[in-house]
Amino acid sequence: MDETVLRTDALTLARQIRTKQVSAVAVVDAVLQRIEALQPTVNAFITVTADEARDAARRAEAAVMAGEALGPLHGVPFSVKDLIITKGIRTTFGTPLYRDNVPAEDAPSVARMKAAGAIMLGKTNTPTLGWVGVTDNLLFGVTRNPWSTSNTPGGSSGGAGAAVAAGLAPLAIGTDGGGSIRKPAAWCGIFGLKASWGRIPVYPHGAAWSLSHAGPMTRTVKDAALMMNACAGPDERDQYSLPAAGVDYVKALKGNLQGLRVAWSATLGVAPAVDPEVREATAKAARAFRELGCRVESVEPKWPSPYDCWRTIFLGGIAARLAPYLDRRDQIDPGLLPIVEEATKYPPTKSVEAWFERLAWWQHARAFFERYDLLLTPTVACPPLPIGEFYATEIGGVKVGRDAGSAFTFIFNMTGQPAATVPCGFTKAGLPIGLQIIGRRFDDVTVLRASAAFEEARPWAQRRPAIG
């Protein structure tokens, strides 16, 4: 197995494959061997499409040798979260209820990655319908964090985060309805971008359709920009997808951050508690933006928490999808079942009221971002949870409710704004910590540029988990 390709970024791999420095077949073989070796320990994948990937790699190699036109991701392997449909490859949505579901078409993001020349390796694990911020389900079991296998990688894109962190392909497609890209990216020590809602088209829409964003999970910001180039743009199957921005996201990474107005908030005024190590690491990371030419100001917005509103829309959508299966309770996760039962008893007006509350709450964020270009916060208030814990009950010695674990993330699913997480440090126990970077509505470019500038100033990709 060629160990070097396992830690090579996608931008470099694509160039090496084009210039015949490395073979697409060798790259795919190396990654598949690593998946086979780590799958019993990490359990990142639910399906590995090894034969299909090797066939695609051979075709990719032949195209290089024949001098054919090559896509920007030609020969580069990627994975797909199991909430995203894939043609001819089972998509279970993390539940036994769909264990034999085989879609007849690819989701837009998957089709576009393939069109760019990337090679799909398989599907990554997720909790049922992405309902919780850890990765475990009745069908495929627990996914573990490569930095510490006694801890969760987060969720719901936990299989994707663990795969990228462990060197099981440099690129992964995730989804995020309340933090499901950003939490696992932060807890796995990688980069994750929740692109603006509609920037990457989604089809079919999931249970929490108005909250769920698609986005890249990668080891470097440039690789995420490459994925944005491939995946962003409208699709007629998603009537909420945004018009083409006409942006080369890789080129847009260049340029400084001089004069940007940046807010740093340790609690957003809504987080009930923040772990001291997380607070210290993220505050230090925020100060680095002054070195990058930004005007950084510490703020604590006095926003009312929209958690009840988000919960009604997010969990209400999941409950609506699972309600027809309540006669098969043994196939619904025990932690999710009472939520489904609760939500099915909501009065008919509750979801409509939540929508009105959501529209009203946007005015808080709108007014805030009239003053600031970027907002920095911790990505998650606490370090990765131990396996078996589904949400934090105590943070920094303070007893907390279920909203605490996603206090910094779900808000920006409500607003649809772009938000990324960058690795910014480690706990004393060696667990990763992430800094969240939120941009103005539709301003994915500035979020990516700020992430790239921070990465250059505080590089992270050279540090790897022992298991990867």
C-alpha cells in the first residue's frame, strides 16, 4: 500500500494523476486497503463500492494515458453520506426501514463529483435521518473517532468526518441540518463547510428539508473549494437551489482579509456553558484574525434562543417521515422513538407558528451582519463525547439541556448563512477543537477566504490521528 497518497490533498492528487506521477489505480487501491484495515475499528462506511471504484480507476488511468480531456477531480476518491441518494448503490438513511432501498439516480452533488472525474468509494455512516449529533444506528452500529476510538466523531455526518480524518479519501460529501457537517468536522480535526442554503442543490430533500444544507468535508480549505467548483450551481430538481455565482472558489481563496469587520463571541448569548479548553483555544484562534488584518471585536449578542423553533421544524420533519412506521417500533432507534411520538401529537398550527417565528428571528442576524462581515464562535461547546452518550448533560461543570451541544450551529441553519469550521487546537487529552466562521447571507467566498487565511497562518493538516 502506498501510504503517501493517503495523506495527499485532492488538489495535489489530481495534478499528480494528470501528469502521470501517480496512477489513479494505485490511489484507489491504497485507499480501499486502508478502508478494509480500519473499518472494523472506525466503522466509517456502511457500503464500500470496491469493484465499481476499481473499474472507474482503470477507466480514469486509460483516459490519462490516451491524452483525453480530464476533469478537475480526475481519479480522486470521495465518499458520500448515507442520507444522499446514489444510483444503484443502497441508500438506507441510517434505518432498517430502508435497508434495501436502491435509488435509480444520483443526487446532484454526487453526479457532479463524478462528472468532475472523482471516483466514489461508497457510503458513510449516519444516525437515522440525521436526527442526532453522534453517529450510531440500529442497522450499522457505532462510528468511532480516529483521534480516540472511545469517543464519537460527532454527527450526523460522522462517518464522513471519520473517513476524511483517517485518510479514507480526501473528499466527502456531508449534510447539515443543525450542525451535522460542522460538529463532526470539528471533532475529527478537519475542515467542513455548510454552504449557503441552496448553493449546492439537494434532491430529494430530506426530512428537515428547509434546514438541511449540503457541503464538503475535507482536510484542506483548497480541497473544499475544489468541491464547491464541482458541486455548486442550480439544478432543476431543487427549486430552492441558487443561481450560478460565476465564481471559481479556488481562485477566490486568494487575497487578504485587510479591514474586515469580525465579531468574536464565546457564547453567542445562547450557549448555557462552554468547556474551558474549548473557550481558550477558540478565543486564541479568534485573536489570530487581528494578525490577518481584521478588525476583531468581542461581542455577546443578546439574541433570544430559537431552539424551540428549530426543534419543531427539524424533529417535526423527521417525525412526519417516520410516523407511518410506528407499527414497526423495533426498527426505530430507541432515542428517536419518543421524539417521533411527541411530534406526531403537535397541533396542526405548531409547524406554521414555527415558520413565522423563524422568519421573525432572522431580523436579529440580519441586523448583526449589517455591522460585521464575519462572526467567529466555538463550533461545539464541548470536546467529543464518549461513545454511548448522545448529547452532553454537563459542560464545564454546568448541567445543560440538549440544546447545548448544537448551540453554536443550529442557528445558522435557521438563517441559511454559510458557516465553516476550522481546526484550531486540541484538548489536553488530544481531542480536536474547532472554530466556527460564519459569513453574511450568500457570502460563501469570504468564509472560504477567511478559512484559507487562517489555515495558512495556523496550518493543521500535518497533525494526524494515530489511527490514520
